[in-house]
Amino acid sequence: MNHELFKKVVDNLHDGLYFVNTDRVITYWNKGAEMISGFRAEDVVGKKCADNILNHVDENGLNLCKYLCPLAATLLDGEPREAEVFMHHKEGHRIPISIRVNPMINSSGTIVGGFELFTDLSNKRATELRIKELEKLSYLDYLTRISNRAFAEKELFARIEEFRRYGVQFGILYIDIDFFKNFNDTYGHDTGDEVLKFVAETFSSNCRPFDLYSRWGGEEFLGIIRNVDEAGITVHGEKICQLVENSFIVNKDQQKLSVTISIGGTVIRPNDDVKSVVARADKLQYISKEAGRNRFTFG
């Protein structure tokens, strides 16, 4: 296969593909990588993937670029690897991806680089359809592009009715961005808006198609997570805490800016109504703040 034909093939992959040399400097970045990550080839070629670009983390928030990078390990031992990680999108949020890493070996058997193929695991298509439907019904928060409070309240009524009739459990996550007023005062409301957007996108990129996140008001969000018990809602809450903590935007002064969130989580109880279940989750969110912020509290 000649070079031009090869480039045409890999550029038209739906998956992201990039090549690195032995110093992990990116030498090639395909169109699929641009679509998934938001970074154009000219943004990344000639840079290392850890230079405020991909910054893969695992579900515990561990920065793999610094510690357990699959690509770095493959460059050392020549073994292919697979993993599911969370990539940093150019707009700041984290998206789940599946990666497959392989070495590049020359005719002498020497490792001269490596490549990573990555697949978007977020429910992007489902999210796009939901946004279109919410726009029609005026239930969309136009800044964050997730549902607004009116739609969340409507959804809560439906989920409570479903629980009473069929016993289908669900959980609530009441989420607040820590020290957001201070952040706005320091960096300005435009930057604050960018933070609200990447936090909301982190939620929607890492939820199941039948779960819902909405902007409840200001810097507060509400998650409605279906078919979960105490253990399930705890895993979900702690995961998004870690993902937001490890997300960031880079402002015009090239500062890496990030925030944390405090979450209160609960599951529906037999005597609950919309007001009681939300109030309980809100109270638990305040307990998270009093305990030091950047944490999840269940009750």
C-alpha cells in the first residue's frame, strides 16, 4: 500500500489513531482522533501526549501519563496492550475511551515507536438525540447543553411513579461545584461558563443512555441514576468526583484550570416524593462540603 492510500485509509477511520516516537512525541494524528478529542493535528503533532493533551486517567483518577501509561510500557517491552481509560477533551471534560496500543518495530527488531488506536465509549449519539428533543420542548439549559430543572422535575415525577408501580429503584446525585463564586471572581464569568460546560459534559459523556443529568441552578446539578442500589450510586458518585477533579481547561494565559465537586447521593425510599428525595440528597451534599469538599456522601 502506498503512502497516500495508507493516509487516506487511516484518516477515514471512525476511531482515533496516533503514532509516537520512542520519546512519546506525537508524529501523526488522524481525523478520527480530531473528532473524538477536539484536538486538531496541528495542535498536537510534535508534542508529547502528556503536554495538556490526552492526559489519560483511570477510574480512580490516577494520571496514567505519569505512572502506568500503557503506551510507555509497550515502548519498553514491545508487548501490545488494551485498556479502558478517560481522555481529556480539548474543551476540558473527560470522555471514556477504549485504547489498543502496539509497538512499531523496524527490520532489525528494534522498537522505533508505537501507535494507539482509541474508540469513543460515550453515548454521543444518544446525547445528540436527547439534545434535539429537549430543544423542541424548551427543556434544554442552553449554556451547558444538558436538561434544565423543569425537565429534571418532570423526570423525577416519572421515576417515582415507576418505583411505586413496578419497584424500579433509582438514585439521586445532588452536585455542587466547590468554591465556584471564588473561581468566577478570580478568572471571570466567561471562564466560569467554560467550567460549567466542561463539568456538564463530563457528566453526560460518562452516563448510561437511560440516566439523566440536569442543571439544577447556578453551579448545582442533579443526576437521576436508574436501576441502582446503595453500592451502585456510590460507585457512580465517586467516579464522577474523580473525573471532574482530573478535568481541566487551559485559559488564554495558558493556565491549567480545574475545579472539584461535592456530591450528596441517595436512593428512593417508599415514602419519598420529589421534594423529600431531593432535599435529602442536598443535605448530604452539604455534609460532603463540611467534610472537606471534593467527595461523595451517601445517606
